[in-house]
Amino acid sequence: MKYVIIGASAAGISGVKRIREIDPNAEIILISKDEYIYSRCILHHYISGKRTLDQLNFVSPNFIEEYNINWLKGEEVIKVDSDQKFVVTNSNKKISFDKLLIASGSHVNIPQSLKILKAATNVVGLHNLDDCEKIMYLAKYANNIVIIGAGLIGIDAISGLLNLEDKNLTIIERCSHLLPLQLDTESSSTYENAFAQRGVKQYYNAIIKKIGITKSKHIIEIILSNGELLNCDLLIIASGVRPNVAFLEGSGIEVDYFGLVIDEYGQTSCKDIYGAGDVSGRRPIWSVAVKEGIIAGSNMAGVRKHMTDFFASKSTMNFFDIPTLSLGNTLLGSDEYEIEVEKDQDGNYKKIIHKDGKIYGAILQGDLSYSGVLTQLIALKIDVSRIKKSLFKINYADFFHQTKDFEFDYEEET
Amino acid sequence: MIQSTCNICSLACNMDFYVEDNEITKVVPSKNYPVNKGFSCIKGLMLGKQQTVYKTSPLPKLRDEYGEMVELSWEGMYDYLAAELLRIKEQHGGDSIAGISTGQMPLEEMALFSHVMRNFLRGHVDGNTRLCMATSVVAYKQSFGFDAPPYTLNDIELSDTIFLIGANPIVAHPILWDRIRQNKNKKLIVIDPRRSETAEKADFHYAIKGKSDIFLFYGLANLLIERDAIDKNYIEEHTENFEEFKNLVKDYTSEVVCEKTGLSKNDLDNMVDLIANGENVSFWWTMGINQSYEGVRAAQSIINLALMTGNIGRAGTGPNSITGQSNAMGSRAFSNTAGLYGGGDYDNPSRRKAVCDALEITDDQLIDKPTLPYNAIIEKINAGEIKALWVVSTNPRHSWANNETFQEAIKKLELFIVQDLYDDTDTSIEAGVFLPVVSGLKKTGTYINTERRLSAMRPVLKKEEHEKSDYEVFLGVGKALGMGNLLDLWETPKDAFELMKKCSKNMPCDITGVTYEALEGTPGIQWPFKEGMILEADERRLFEDDQYYTPSKKAKFMFSTPAENPLPTSKEFPYILNTGRDTVGQWHTQIRSREITLAEDSYPKEAYIYINPKLAKKFNIEDNEKFEVYSINGHKSQFAAKYSESVTENQLYAPIHYIETNTLTPSVYDPFSKEPSFKTTPVSISKI
Amino acid sequence: MERIKIDRSKCIGCLGCVTACIVSHDSFDAKNRVVIDTKHAYAPIFCRHCDEPECVYTCMTGAMSKDRKTGFVNYNKEHCASCYMCIMGCPYGVLKSDDKTHKEIMKCDMCQHREDGPICIEKCPMQAITLEEVI
């Protein structure tokens, strides 16, 4: 059996691993634009110099040999023929397959309103290693660095750049506070203050009115709708991603508004062609990509496995050594939901949003110990009304159950 | 790395503290220390957390006219206290001043505290050790001529037949249990009214009725005599009073004993077999024996068994009291409370002279009588005779038997001083004067554990601005009191240790051969260790030479006809409340152990009580439901029910870690030791 | 593979296992815990080395990995970015960061450095935890 996998990030690599674990004799060809296997989620540590390229690798150093993979790196698939079952790469290699996994990921989305930026020389996203290299290069000569978007990627970018000396860092966000999808004003203010202390200028509820760009396509300034003018010689766009599906045009593989369409087995509209990860444009987080890769790989190699409803509204962050966890819907209001808050003098902040015995959202800042139970309670919509203790103290003891193999589960009470 | 002593339970494990920039990075149980040999319980391992979770300002506080606590400088406070103490002494005499101290601080601090309070102010000082090992002290003293626990802990590894009596080491002394487990060739017998954790793991568990222990041991003695399973030679050569003892115990026939204890004849015979057939039989007891209206005689009924079977002075034998606190022994020997520094009675002229010479004081500068015991101090406060009380590192509002009586006492005091690590204990929140002190992490001193082993407490961290050790506070107050040259020899803990060495000279607890240096980073040294002796072994037991400390050099059989239970169950109070420790992560009134954050999710925040489900169901009380317990002492408390088969139907067991428990215990004491009877309170229960 | 079987009814909450864990790893924090439920019954919460380990799936650096030979989920602290996704991911709330630096994840390693296996099992006075072979 010959497997071709497009993409060497979370989903692709998980798929490769799973296929090899099931089928020791398979021929596995991995094709990636990336020349290294690295974790996109920790690129800011590369920018800051905390990690080397090797330290971005999320598999063992001899993974390719160990798993006996034929890896075509630096190759981009430009066409898929789903009938004849082959792909074509940018260097015009034609590679046939029995089963194909599309895990081609996503790219930075430049909003339609800022189309002007597409051609600019000093604008960059933060999504892959090339972006990093570009940011690091441009940042050497830039004094005024502006980041658009105070979401996770924008904050990653800025925390990566904080190590550089004598730079004016500015962040522009449409919403009222930092990390608006994850945090409430209380928890975001902790980070906003920390950034402010380090001299980062922050504009919230801010809309860009105009971007000043030279004839040589060099951005020099940004004007906000309130008229304020910001000097800018490096602009980082962190306002979302779009799936890499352009190469699928004409392949007959179904792509919708969000991205590649896959079913619960990870299969696309075409038999023997599977998809996983950001390319579906639906839940662009690491753990979902990993699990989708495993499920697709499993089914490709003949072990039936289907996706459960992955809970994707969750994230952790750790900036300035202040950890924060955001789960579920943290924006629900006290008009309809009960909101419980606990704060202490050490800066620990906890908030749980619940109603009728079910927890819908939570934010923990500071101490995150043992909080995985909360994730599960929210994801599985478990009724906790029978548990007579503070929601902040809930632990697995009240759900304790061992399977016959002494694993834990949430199936029944003891 | 600094090796220091865990100042919690009586094993006093040693721990290696790793420190960087005045911060503890890691605490590792000392591998070379014979008590704990590289392991400990969670309390020792988490010692580094002290005063990090709960912090108290390092400046002393005085309650002002509006009832608010206001901070003073240390100098200002010393002057204030000195003036107040002198005023009270002047107006009401030394007997109107009392202190309650602790088994948790170094012996040097105990010694100095009593030098100030007893020798100078002529007051009384008793310790919370009265609540735990006073009974054993008196029992040993009467039987052996000196308070001398004969064993070394290794004996529990060498014994082939181990009796644990009213002891639950799995919970109370986990390291001791570890050592019992090292002993692969033993029979383990647990005698406990409750099916404790340790009982669960024993070869034999005998669930006797509460406080029927003395009947059991008299009965066993009788059966051993009848069977001729006694060491006549040993009795003849090394003991006194055996015939009288024999005469007494003959009345304790199996029929009587079975009726009193609830055991079967078969149970008794089996125990006699175990004692008779064991080569090295050891008997270990803790609070189940000590905390009783008849503790001393019960302890001696165990000592008698060991003596008559010759199970003493040899490896793996002994009548062995395991005490409660880390420095219970330091307090017994060097606190100048119930006896002179180094031992001996206050009316013994030669001992008085020796102590005066050692301290370079005159006879009239040495207090001339033993302290009033704890209960008498509280009673005399309530009677208006004692006007000033200085509580040091203990929490009597919570831990004192019938603890409401302490609350009443507080109101009657003119001066109520509390000295503690924390200003928020049940006791310190009531203080008129609060003196904050540092934990053992910043102190120097010496501990003597349950097997007579001296070990060093050495500062692991440096003190910060305004921070004081207990020693410095006592010294500061002493100087402000105008003690003058009476303190010249007491400048440092090391000075105090040298004085105590001199006081111990030629006593059973002679430590003249011990130096501070010899205790540092070492396996410690058990007493006796006289000047000139060479330390040949790290595990030494007493009486290998069969020489006791009595004038005749013989051990005494001590006994009485068992007393009537002063508080039997009645129609109105038909159930028996037993109390004790419940989890390893909790210590006494939880003041110190609440800083063990790793343990805090492993026990309930609110008081609970073990109840047999059958009894609970009679009252329609569900598992975990709160209900009321009424005590014969007139008080009631609420507890959550914890269903358990470990208690019989007429018995309840309440952890001492919650203040509700000692609200219910009675003001009843052993006549000799004055230790409270914590274990058998008649109660009734009701659903709320 | 081998897994630690937990018998809750035998646990007395003595934290011997927690202490043992700290001592075995020459550490100051534990990789296991014992908690009580609403009815005050003890529950030792130990890493299961899951067949489908969420901590591995959520790990974006590869610091958490499932060893195909032993079945154990291993944690490489040198590779960890302290993003805490694994803490959030573990459905049973087993994980936390270390108490001092908050850099290291407290993750059971089955005492692979010891010949005799997990020390917690050795030190449990009640045999509430035992080592069992599972498929």
C-alpha cells in the first residue's frame, strides 16, 4: 500500500505515525513545503531566541528514519488527480498514491479591507518558519513594529519581539481588550498591564483608517479612525488564517466556504482521499489537528475509527510567566448564567460560568493545577449539581471510575 | 545543604535542606539518619513551606483599648511585658503567673523560658506534653526510678512479637510503620477498641472495650503466672514487689477479663501463647494508654508484663512508650517544670546543689517546687488566682480537654500572652499580647526524640528584619525584667545547652559527652552519653546491664486495683466518643499542617466523625450528613457522619484536628500524671 | 504494559504515595495526588499512561510522547515549552506545573529510573495501589 501525505505539521505527522504503527510495510511518502518538521505554536520562542530550529521539532530527531518515511521536503503539491490517484508537485514530480492525506494547513489571512498590504514589502504574517525569518530580518532595521490583532498569534508575535531592544511595539485590536475570544476584561488586563509595563502601546476598539505606503511599496505609517497616526516600518498581520486549498481546484474534491470538507472518518468527498487539520478551516487548534491526523491515518490504514465531537474552544497561554486557561464560552453574561469568581492575593483569578448544574465556560489565571477536569466537564456537558463542593474544588474523585484495564473514564459513577 | 530536625512528631526525623539565596529549593529526608533512613512522611517533607502560606508580621502586637491589635517595636514590647509581669508578681505573687509551653521547640528554649518564668518570676510552666506523654513519664519514673524509655527504635525491627497498644503508627508515626514493615519475621498484635488502619494490617487485632486495657494486662499476667511462662530468674534478681503483684492479679481470672474487655477466652490464650512463645517480645503504646483517667497504672501493667517475662534490656524487647511530639523528651528532662533540669525532685538537696552549681546561682534563685499541672493552671485562672498566662507555640483553645473551659479562662486573665508562628490560631486571636516568632527553619537548638536521641535543629534560612526566635524573645523579656547577671550564662542556645549538660551530669540522662558539633550532620546521639564515652553504636537501648535507677537498682512492679470509671456511659449518654489523629497530612490542631498544600485536598475542611452505619441508621443519619453529638461535659458539637465499620456500634471516633472534638472531652485526669482522659467520653447523638 | 491499579476502598489518604513520589524524584513536588470526593472518600489520582493520551495530543513540542514499547507516556522536560496545554487536556486532572518554577509538568514516569518500579506502590501501607499487567 502506498500512502501520500501532504503537510508535515501536526495533522500530517500524526497521520504518518498512525499509518506506520498499523502498517509496518507501507510505503509512506510525505510531501511538504516545509523543509523542517517544527511546531507552529512555538514559533515566537524562535523569534525571541529561546529556542533553536532543532528545538522547534516536535518529533524525535531521527523520526523520518525511525518511521521509514520517504520525505520530499521543500516540495509543494500543486495538483491532485483524484481519478488517476496521483499528485503533482511544483518541481513537476508526479507521485501516485493508493491513499492520500491532505494536511496542507493554512495561511495568514489578510483581510479584504487591507488588500493594499498584499504587495507591501514590510508586511508579514506569523505562521511558518519563513515568516519568522522574515520578521527577524526586518525587525533588525525596523524601529516601529505594529501588530494587527491581539489574538493568540498577535500576542505570540509581540512576546517573541519583546526581547529586541529599542523597538517601539504597538498592537492594534478591533475589540475592547486583548485576547477577546479567550479572556474577560479582568484576566486580559493582567496581560495588558504587563505589556504596558514593558512599553508596548496598545490600541483597543481601534479601526485602521488608512495605511501610508511609499511608491516602493514600503509601509511607513498607519492612521487610525480617531485620526491618530502611528509610525510603522514593520507590520505583522495576526488577524486569522485561511485553509490551503487552492491546489485542490479542479480536483473534484469538495471544498466549502470554510475549507476542505471531511466526514467523521476524515474522508473527503473522494474515496481514498482524506483530510486533517487546519485545511478544513474549522477548528484550527493543535490538538484537533493531531487527533484528526490520527483518525484519518487510522482509517486509511484500515482500522476504523471515527471522530467524536472535538471540543476546540480551549486554550492556554503563558506570557510573562502568567499562565491562563480559557475554556468554552467565556463571554456568557450574568443575565442568564451564574458566574462565580474567586481571587486571591497572589494574583490567582478563577471564573466559572454555569447554569442548571452544567459548566459552560471558565477562565483560570495563575494556578492551573489539575484543571483538565474542568475541560472535560465543559466538553462532555457533565451535570455537576450532585457534587456538594465549590466548583473551583471539583476534581476527578467525584467521577472516579476505572476500566478493566485500569484506565480512567467518565462513564459511570462508583 | 543543611541537615536539621523535623520538629513535628516524636520520631523527629532528620531532613536535608537545600538552600539557594535564602530560599529552600528542596527538602530531602536524611539518608544517614537512623530514624528515618532517607524517607519521611509528608509533614517532614513539606517543612520548608512553614510560614510561606500563612504569614504573620514579625512585629509584636498589643491589644489596644478598642480591642484592636497594634504593632509595637520589640524593645517597647519587652518593656511593656516586663512591667506588667512585675506588677502582677508584686500584687499577687509568683504563683499568679503561669506559662503553657510545647513539646515542639528546642530544649534550650524550654530551659530558658522556665529560667525566666520559674526561677525568676517564681511562676508555673507546664507544657502541652501534659496532653500526651505525662502518663508514661510517671509510669517509667515509678517503675524504673527515672523517666527512661528503654528502647531504641531498631528494636521494632528486631522483635519477633510486636504488641501495639492504643497505637496507630500507620497514621500517627508513618516512619515507625515503615520500620515495622522492614521486619519480615514478626507477629503483629494490635490492641485497640477501633479497627484502626494499623489493626487492619495486623496479624491479630483485639478490639477491647474502651479503657479495659488494665484488666486485660492484669489478666494476661495472671495467665502467664498460672502457665509458669515467666522469667523467675529475672524477677528475682532485678525486680521488686512481684509477690504483691501476683497476689493482686490472681483476681483477674479469664472470666473477669473476658467480661470487662469483651474478648473471648480463646483470645486471651492466644495472646498468652504469643507472649510465651516469643523470643523477643516488645510492647509499644501511645495515646490509647496515656490519655486516660487510669493511664499510669495501665502503662505500668504493660511494663509489668515485660519485666515478668524478661522482655527488657535485650534486642527486640521492651515496654516502650512512643511519645507524641518531637521534643517531648527534651521537655521531660530539661524544662524545669515537673522536675529539675536534668531530672530530680525539687526537694532533693543534692540535686538542687548540682543544678545551682551548674547554673551558677544560689539555692534561693532556683524554684523550689514543681509546677502546677496544666489542668490546675486552667482551674486556678478560672478561680481568679492566676492572673497572667503566657502560651508558647501551642493552641489550647482548640486542644485542651473540655476546651470551652480554656475560653472561659482567657476572659479572666489580666495578661494573656501568646507566642506563636501565626497570629491567627484559635488561641492567638484571643491574645492581649501577641509575640510572633520564626519557625524551626530559622532556629538553633536540640531535640530529644522518643528513643532518647538528641538531634540538631540548625538554621536553614536567615532571619529577616524584626524576626525573632523563641529564644531571643525569652532572653529579651528576661533582660527587660532585670534578671541581670542571671542571664550571663544564657546568651545563646549553645550556652543554654552547655548549662543543661552540666545539670545532667551523673544523671541517667547524662549528656555531658554531647557537643553541638557532634550533633551536626550526624546520626544524633542517644542519652546517656557521658563525657569520655566513645560512641560505638547509633542504636543503644537501656538496661542491658539490668541496673535500674531505683535506690535498690531493681525495677518495681507498680499496680493498684483498677479504678472505677469516673464517667461511665449511662442511659442519657450511651455511646463512647474516642478521639485521635486521623490523617498523616494533618497535625494536631492543623495550625502547622495547613501549610502543606499538597495535603489540603485529602481531608475535609469541616469536622467529621466516624460512626458505624448501623448506629447512624438508627437515628436516620445519612453518610456525610451533619448531626449533633452531646457530651456528658454539657457541650455539643456538630459533625458530618463518616460511615465506617472501623468503629463498633456503641463507639464514635472524632479526629482531634477539629476544634469541635475537644469541646466534648471531659475534665477528667489520671490521678498521678494529670493527663486528660481524651479517649472515652460518654455521649449521645441526634439528627438535626 | 503495566499500569497502577487503584483500590479506593483501601486508601486511607496517608499520602505515603505522594511522599514517596517526591523522594523518588529528588523533587519538591509530587506527580500524583490523593483527594477526597464529596462523601469524603479518598481517591488516589495517578497518571494512567492512557492508550489515547490527551496530554500527548495536546503537546505542541513533542515533550509528551507515548512510548510504543513500554506503553508509558513519557515527558521530556528539556523539550517542554510550559504552555500547559497538557494540564488543560488531561481529562482526569492529573497534571500540574511544579510548585516552584512552574516550568516542569508534574507527570508520572513510573519510576523508570528505579529497578524495582514505582516507589509509591512499595510505600503504600494499605496496598491500595498495585502494579498490574494489562494488554
